[in-house]
Amino acid sequence: MAGPVQATCPPDGTFMLVGEPPELKDYPLPFLAQFANVVSPDTNTPHPNLIDSQTAQPWLAGIGQYVDAPNKAIMTLEDHRAARPEKTGLLSVIASFRNTTNGHRARIALVEALKRKFGDQVAVMGRDAIPFTEKWSAVAPFKYHVALENSRFPNYFTEKLADAYLGDTFPFYWGCPNVEDYFNSEGFRRINVYDPESAVETIAAAIDDGLYEKTQAIRDADRIRLMDEHNIFALMARLAERPMKTAPQALILQPESDFRDSEFRKLRKRLKRAVPRSLRPKRWKV
């Protein structure tokens, strides 16, 4: 929400879909309180009507999301249904070589282990490796794809996994601990990003066993499930079917930034009161 949103609807028909796990972002409580319902994978979210669910994070494959993308055409849902991309490569992984956190360093170690094992058969995609302007080109040409979430949280998976299914790859996945509640466990393999040697063994064994070909029907079903059940429109349609107990009325929902600004002003006032007047900077004496 870039600004206030006006709507006419039942007050209990307002839903906030949390976009980030709690370790990455917290929302001001007054902001959440505007909504009758909060959809979040975090069961500790402080709201009386919490709906524990994945929140249909947006896909990136096929939307030309970068400004400099040469092809601005957007793949429709029907385009994705019909897509059977030609497989010219074996394995891809999208990686950043930032190394400021343990998670960054674990990913670098995994990529290096993949390169030692597969050599030029693994395409390391990213700004610091093989650049790409559209996510589709990083997944669709490959039979297998290593999908690594930035966070590991129940009911939280992102385009990292969704794009792998849309691109018709067999995913090697690290992330959501209960992702089997959403996709067939036979259609992907879990790996541990913090154990690169074991992860590489799992990947090599799956490739040697030809799991891309063997699981085609399973992955086709999961791709359809992703498109029909786990996208934002399907999720919102299910939420809209919930019985409403209030009559429609005019509502105004304020953006999160308004509440963060309010919290900052309150903090500033508390700091000003805590500092003796004689020590306050001149700009505080307005």
C-alpha cells in the first residue's frame, strides 16, 4: 500500500497477507489491527483472527521483471499451462556471492561444491556469475534447479520454488519445512544448504537416477496445483468465500508507513524527554 486505500465492503472482509517471515520483517500492531483477518505463516502473529497459511508470494518466471529485460511480454496463466520448454542444460542455481552472513557463506560453499562435482554442467546464474534479465531463462532451459529460500519457516515458500515448477524443472529444495503439505514429496528432493557435500550427493544421485524423466507426471500435477490452488487469486477466492457477519460500509485503510512514522515520532519524543534540555541539539528546540 503506497497510500490510503478506500473500499466499500464488510469490515470482516478485510485481509492482510503478510509478505515476509517474522525474522525478516515485523509489522506495526496498529497497522495489522486495521484488518479483520491476517494471513500469515507465523503462528505468533499478534492478531485475534490469524489464518495460518502460505501467502501466495508472487512468481517471477515469465514476467520480464527487470527494467532492462529485452522481452517485456508477460506469460499468462495459459502460457504457463502450455509451456514445454526445451531442455538444453542439466542443472542451474541462482547464487549471490555476498558473504556477510552464515547463510550467505553456506550458499557459496554449496555452489563451490556443485562446481567441483558438475563442472560446466552446472550453470551458476546471478549478478556475480552468469547474468540474466528474466527469471525464465534461469530455470526453463534446465532439467534440474537448485532452489534455496532465504528463510526456513513453516508454510512459507516463495518464487524460489514456484518458478522451478513453472519452468518444468526437478527442484532440489532448501526452505519450507512442511512444503510436502503443498507439493508431492516425490517431485522434488530436499537438500541441506549447511551440508554441501551431502547436498551434492543427493543431487548427483537424483540426476543419475533420471528423476527428471521419471517424475514428469508428478511435477505436471504439482505445476497445475501451483497455478490453480497456490496463486494469489485462488487464495483470495477461498478467503472471499468465508461467511461475512457484517454489512458493507465505507472503509479507509492506511499504509504501513503511516504507522512506522508514528512509532518513530513517539520514540523521538521519548528520547527528547530523556535528554536534559541543556544538552539537546538546537534543532530539537523548534
